[in-house]
Amino acid sequence: MKVSVNTRGVSKLFAQAPKVGETVIEDAYQYFRGITPIKTGNARSNTSLDKPGRTIEADYAYAGVLDAGRRMTSSGMRGSTQAPTGMSGPTLKELDKMVRKELGKL
């Protein structure tokens, strides 16, 4: 990854960076939860945001299967057609867009 920094504005960015984090973590959680497959509602209802740790938690037994995306395994197709690429990868891409947008406002 290549990073470019405007040294004149860097102190302002670092001063306001915690505010950006506060803004986007909730949005990232909402995005992750929104793309989590829904069949019975169990996956979405057991996805939460651990605010002190700023961690999105998928607390259900098959979270890893859903997050790995739709794929063929030795025992057949696994995952959900509703989230063919899982949830973490797409959320990270969206989070990158969110952060860039927020930093552009500074």
C-alpha cells in the first residue's frame, strides 16, 4: 500500500483522527450487519459492536462459514448466496471509502 502525506496538514489530521474513527466505526458496523445474510435472523441478531474494543463481533457458530463466502468444499457448497464474498472483506473495502471520505472533510 502506498501512502502519501501532506506534511503541512498532518498535525490537523492527527488531531482530528479520533473523531473520524468514532464516526466510521458505527457506520462500518451497520454496513457489516446489513450485508450479513438473513434466513432466520440469528446471524444479524447476534452481530454486535463492542464499543470499548471497537470490534464487530459475530457471535454465532457458523460466523466463519458465512464470512468465508460462498465456495465449494470437499463436502459440497458452503456459505450463503446472500454474501458470496463474506462480510469482512466487503466491510473493509467500504471502511476504506468511509475513512477517505471523512478525511477529505478535514
